Amino acid sequence: MSESEDLFTTRMRRATRKIHNLSDALVNAKFAISLRNEEVWGGGLFIFYHIFGYLEDAKERLKMPDFDKMFVNKALYRKKAFEEDLEHYLGSEWRSIPKAPALENYLEHLQELEKTNPQLLLAYVYHLYLGLLSGGQILAKKRRMFGDGSVKPYTDKVTDFTGTDIGQLKKDFRQATNEIADKMTEEEKNAFIEESNQVFVLNNSIVNSVGGQDKVFYNLMYKGFAIVLIGTGIVLAYLMHK
């Protein structure tokens, strides 16, 4: 067995692969058609802001050494960046937007963990922040590619890690997680992995709650259908006058 196969993060990746792949597919399906739609993008930022914000606030409340250890670089703090993006996409009153029931349920679960087993909050820190450093970067690049052609398009703050070596940051992040796991009992490791699967279940529930994707989809379908009709009309006109 290789050294990498002994790592807790590798074991965790194997154990969550199925639900993780499902979650990735869901995010891609939900947001791929809305890369040019700021309302939907803002809605996605809104739901995840509350989760990232909760975790960063919990870190300050709990003062747990392991929690502190996870934040290996100050660049990981994203709460303020989320807030700047939400101001841009949803306006100054974004804080008054009601939370969907799925988001409320997610936050209630985090609150319960904070009371009963705060160590399990680290599963959320690990998967969410690693996701932002990986899949989040891919989505950000796609948004830049499919932008509206503005001379100076808005740069999303939450996915902007300018000046940070993301590859090294992910390496340090995983290393910190493995060092924390080295101190866990086997029972604690199993609980952490079980909670890791729950991370993706809850993520999927809030992604499904984001509104606006259907509207974007039907708009795209309508435009596509109109293009087909125009094309068909041109062909028919040509044949009739040939």
C-alpha cells in the first residue's frame, strides 16, 4: 500500500466518491446554463454564503485548536468576499432575502453539531473550502468565458485568490486535515467520514433550492427554437424561389 493510500483524506475521498460525483453533476447541471445570468449566480452565492459564514463565525466562537489549524492561510477566509459579491449581484438589501427551508435546515444541522460534536464541523470546512478551491475555480473560469462581453467585467471576489498559490494551498489544507485525523480514534474517523457524506447531501439540498434556473433554461430553449424557425424559414424561402 502506498503512502498516499494511508492518508485519511484519500480514504475520505474514496468513501464519499459516489455522493461527491452526484453533487458535482448537480452543480454543473444547475449552474452551467446560468453562467451569464447574474440573478441565478447571485442566488447560488447567497445560499453558500450562509454556510461559509457560519463556519468562519463558529471558528471564532469555539476557539478549537483543530479548527484554527484548518485555516492554513488567511486567504481561506471568504465571508467578506461573499458579502461584496452579494452586494454586486443582489443589491444592498440582499441581507433581507428570506432563506429557503433547505438552507434553514442546513444551518440548524450545523448549530446542532456545534452544540453536540463540534469536531464534525471540520468535515464541512474540509469539503466546502476544498470545493471552492477546486470546482469553484472552474465555475469562475467558465463565467469569464461566457461573460456578457463587458470591457471591464466584474471579478467575483469569492473565487479570486490572486497572489495565492492555490495548488500549494490545497496541499497544505489536506496536510492539516491529515494531521488532525492522526489524533483521532478509529470511531472518530468513521464519524467524520459519515458526516462527510452528509455534507454533500445537504449541499445538494440547498443547490436544488436555488431559484431562477428554470427561467434561464426556458429562455435559452425559446431562443434556440426561434433560431431554428428562422433557419427553417430561410431554407424554405430559398427552395421556393430556386
